[in-house]
Amino acid sequence: MKNISRRKFTKILGCGCAFSMTSCSYNPINKRSQLNIVPDSIIKHMSDEYYYEFLSDNDLVKDKKLVKKVREIGRRIEIGIEKYFEKENRLNEYKKYQYDYEINVVKDKRTINAFAMPTAKIVFYSRIFDFANNEDEIATIMGHEMGHVVAWHSKERMSHAVALEFVSSATGGIIGSGSALSEIGYFLPFSRFQETEADELGLRFMTLAGYKPESSVSFWINLKNYSEKLEKYKSKHDLGAKFLRNLPQVLRTHPITENRIKNLNRLIPQVKMEYI
Ligand SMILES: [Zn+2]
């Protein structure tokens, strides 16, 4: 869900000028060309640095049963991904990338979230399990996160951030700084596009892994109900800021719009017809 922190983006922006600005690459999974101007070695270095720092700063959940279950779901989704590529006749192409998935659960009673690193390291915050009522709903989160990984979303976002910084310095600040542009909305539609793509891929992967596709909708409805409950209690004063502060991270990075649920509902019959 959350891909990589702004701090890390800012850090990579600092290295932006050194890169060639002309590279695009074709991603076999989403069959679209993506901006790819940040070398894989830098992405790996940054991701590892962030990931291991994050793990050392947070307590891992000790409930072996839960961790085992979550990792098993991850393994099943991996098989779902392989089936997806097999059906698309691109399994060899997928295998070329040798994703080394690693799944961890950190103890956190307040943060409702999960995130994926481009290096296929996936982290769940324990609080999210209060909203995922069964394995199928956990598989929804897992499919979505793995969707971000295989569709190279972090790589794409980083490349766009570097490109923005380049445009910004080239125009001498007329357009505004890259960071400001990203804040005023450049990334908003872009992120929503990626979110939709991760939802769709996740739905396909979980269905191929044998999970109930309808659980993708029920999971988002659980979060939507919670967000509506929170909204009811928001203060009449300082309304927007206070609500945003209290809004769980997952809802800030994953706005639960009617469209999100509508889109999944629209796709479910199609996916069932294709895969079941
Ligand atoms: Zn996401």
C-alpha cells in the first residue's frame, strides 16, 4: 500500500541529475511502457536500506501461527501470479526477474497498513488484521501488494519523481519544485491509476490462487465502514486537519472511493469467467 517514504524519494531526487533521462521500459505484466530512469542497483540499495532500517526500528509479531498463515497466503499468491503468466504465455519472462518475496508482520496497534518494496519485501502492520476477517481478505491485501511489486510501481514513481525534479531545475523554478508539484497533485491521479492497477492484478492473482474474489470487495467495505465511523466522530472545529491526522494511513494512501469498490465488483464476474 504505502510504497516508499517521501524521505527516500527526496533522497533519490538528490541523485537525479546524474541519470540519463531517456529511458522507458516495457513491463510484461501490465503490458505498458513505463518511465524507468532510476537504475535498478540504486532502487535495490535504497529499498534494502529502508527495509532493514524499518525492521530494526519495529517489533516483529511473535505469533508464529499468524506469521506462518500470512506467509502461506503469500506463497499461494505467488503461485497465482505464476498461473497468471502461464495463461498469458509469459511465464519465462516473469521468471527472468526472480522475485525473492519476503513477508513480515510488525507489531503495531495503531497503523492500519501494509506496504511492498520494489524488491518484493512485503510488510503487514498487525492492526490491519482487525479488518481482514478471513484468509481470503488477507489474500486481497497480499494480492494488491504483490500487484504493486510485479507492476514495478515503486520504480515508476521514483522515475517520475526524478523527472519532476529535472523539469523543475530546468525551468529555474517557474513550474515549481518537484516536491511541490508532487504535493499539489501530480502524483494523485498517477497513484490512483497504480492503485487501480494493483487492485485489478491482486484480484486476478488471488482468484487464480483459489481465494474468493468477492473478498476483495468485503475487505474494502470493512475499511470503508471504519472510515465512515471515524468521520462521524470528527470534530466540528479544525475539521479537515484533525480528521486527516486521525485518518488511518491505509485510508490516506488508499482512498476508498465508490469507484474502487465499483471497479472490483465490475471485474469479479469477468475474472471468474476467465479463471474459475
Ligand atoms: Zn496500494
